[in-house]
Amino acid sequence: MKCIYCGCKESKVIDSRTSDEGDSIRRRRECISCGKRFTTYETVETTPILVIKSNGTRQAFDLNKIKGGIIKACEKRPVPMYKIDQLCEDIKKQVYNSMEQEISSKKIGEMVMSALMQIDEVAYVRFASVYRSFKDISTFLAEIEKLTKLNNQNNGGTKQ
């Protein structure tokens, strides 16, 4: 690391500690040449990921937009905030672990719906209604019937 005071390219690390919830490392350094100290930060470099919208346009991946939609779907439901945060973190990991530079909004929507189905069925239907642009009550009923059928299969065909 180049010294900001004299330009020497050699320094030694005096102290290291994590910061920003473990997303970066703060290092105190001392220049070998002039002896002055300075601070550097080490963070993981991420490649920007673009989301391909249904109309073909592209925009930067924004986890806050996803979180906002999930919060809206979970409004007035017994879903604790830590579960929403965990869901968002899981989606973020899936998106970045895909190693793709572009991902469709449809794929992200499917990830959210799959997770919401496990957390809260009402939140799932709410999210699905916006995501899939339900046009009328019959579309709602079809989705609820699909959900009911899936629940019956998962519960061995017995009602609980």
C-alpha cells in the first residue's frame, strides 16, 4: 500500500479490525520510510449485476426494492423483521452466487415467492398478485387452489 505522505510503497500493518458489520477490514498502517500512520479499508469487490425487466430494459440489482416489496406483502402479518432480512440476504446470496452478470426479474420474483410460500401464505398470495399481475378474482382463486393442493400434498393429504 502506497504511503499517502511520502509515496513509499512499503508499509506495515499496525492494527486490523472488522467494520461495517464484517463487510470490510480497517487497517492502521505505518510507512516504513517516513514513519507516519494512515488507515486503509479492504472490501470485497463485487461486479454490478443487472436485472432484466419484463419489458427488456435493464437496471442495477437493488436489494432495497426487493425488500420493499416483501415488506408490503407481509404488512399486518405475523412475520418478524428478522425473517424478512434473512430472506433478503438469501436472495442476495443466490443472485451473487449465480455468477451471472444479468438476471431476469422473473427469476428473482420466483425466488421471493418460493421463500414467502414457506414463511407466510397470505404474504405469498399478496406478492404473487402483484408479481403475476392478477387480473380478476378467478386468477386469485386458481393461485389459492394451487397453494391448498400443495399444502395437502406436503401434509400427507390430511388437514391440520
